Amino acid sequence: MAKIGYARVSSTDQNLSRQYAALKNAGISKIFADKQSGKDTNRPELQKLLKYIRDDDIVFVMSLDRLSRNANDITKLIQSIKDTGASFQSLDLPDFSAIPDKGLRNMLTDVLLAVFKFQAESERQHIRERQSQGIKIAKQRGVYKGKPRLYSPTAKDPQKRYIYQQICDELQYSQASERKIAEKFGVSRSVVKYIKSDLKELQPSPLLNKKLKSQ
């Protein structure tokens, strides 16, 4: 049984060192890494990993969103991993890798991932709804005047809209500081600050609001 790691950042100017460190601390020496968006699975190192893994291997990622941002793609990728006879483990979820029975290991992982994906997708849908409501209210109040912001849910550049959503996700689902998030996505801290402000103004849950204030 071999431990194989996969790491990903969204662009070439972002740093993989944090993911490398987490995977190496978990005892993983063989790591495949992409500097590419998680919008689809057409990533060269990911495809190499799927061809490399063998029966009883375990594929590790630092967090589930490093595998993909899309719940359907996550499901398909994990199934592709299992089709090779390997299994999957995310370091931010309970560790089942020590369970010797591969069938039981996969079953527990599947149950946990199903719950996690449902919660993540539900929260993201609520966020998008709040963002749409906030944009509508802002337009009614005449807030949308002057030069538009580069990173927003209505940015003309689809890549900047995508980065805006990813930063929203990072602010909610990771423990990273504003500085780390800014470095990861190649933006200034002021961009992260105004996106955090957007989330607060859109009246997130008390738990999320407490988390945003603590960062």
C-alpha cells in the first residue's frame, strides 16, 4: 500500500508549499501537483495520478476542494480512484486510512463525503442567494456607481468572478488569514477585506459571522 498525494492551486503565481508541507507531514513522499483551476478535471498531473495509482494505494489531498470545486466532479474523481482499487482520504476529514478492510474504509469515506458535499453545496447556494439579494438591494440604493470593482460576482472578467467566489469559499471554509488568502489568489489584502465585508453585509449565519470576525 502506497500513500500518494495530490495538490492544486488555481494559477501559476500561487504557492503549493502549504499543501506540500501538510502532505509530507502525513508521511507522503510521492505528490502530483497542478497549478490550474478546479473548474474541471482536465488537469495534466491529476490525469497522471489516476494512471499511476494501483490497488490498495491511498490518495491524499489537504482538503476536498483541492481535488475539485464541483461536487459532481469530486464524486466522479473519487469513483475513478476506487475503480483502480485505490481509496481516497482528505486531511481535513476524519482519517480512515488505518482501517485494514478497504471495503469498510471506502464505505465510511463515502458516507462522510456525501454529508460534507451536501453541506458545502447547500451553504454555497445560500451564499449565492444572499449575494444576488445584496446586489439587487445595492442597485436599488444606487450603490453601484463609478468604476466597477475588479473582483465581484458581476465582474466582466469570468476569471475574476471565479476568484471572487473562491475567496468567499476560503473565508468560510478555511482557517487561513487575510494575508495568506491574498497570497494564494494573487490579490491585495484590500480585495480580501472588501469581499469579507460583502459576506458580512449579506447577513450570513451567526456562526459564519463569528468566524469572519475572528480572521
